[in-house]
Amino acid sequence: MTHSAPLSTTPPPETVPVDPLATPLSSLVRRGPVVCSQDSAVREALEIMRRENVGSILLTDDQGGPAGMFTLKDLRDRVALGACDIAQPMRRVMTPNPFSLPADAPAFEAALAMARNNSPG
């Protein structure tokens, strides 16, 4: 006759479903941001985006801090449809002053911020 341990009705902690919207943003980041200087030419930033296979790039100021963002929407609206010279600096086509949240902010705060700040298009 063999004895077995009683079955637990509580799953181990690693299998308990976690509310994804309560997850800290730092847990969701898979890689650091792709960056280039706001003084880089549009062509250079686009080449970096293609090489890194990303849809956005963080533009930095002279001290390496965030100065702006450039997304595929910016590419469409300000470069392609704006007949932009791709030799001009990124500071002329970027979205300045990017919004950010602290790394420990829960994902729902990011979702709310994106909903509030999202413009059509």
C-alpha cells in the first residue's frame, strides 16, 4: 500500500494568473529603446529603424536625454506626405517631449495614458 500526499487545491504561485494590467512596465520591456541623436539625418534614423526592425525610435539631446520620438506615423505624415528632405535633422520631424512613465508604473497607467494622448490616425 502506497501513501500519496493530499492534493492541494491552490496552484503553485508561479501558475496563478496575474492581472496583466497590474504588471509593472519594467516587466514588459524586452529590450532597451532604439536611439539616435535628434541631430542625425532622417535617412540615418530610418536606416537604424530598419536594421533594428522597430516602428519607433527615441531621439536624444546633446546630454543623451530624451528629446523626442519618431514613429511610423511620423514617417507617413511628416516625411512621406510632407515631401521631406531626408538629409535634414530628425529634430525637424520628430514628436518633441515624449511622454514617459516610471518603470514601476503598472501597465494600466500606460494604457490609460495612451488612450488619453492618442490622436486619430
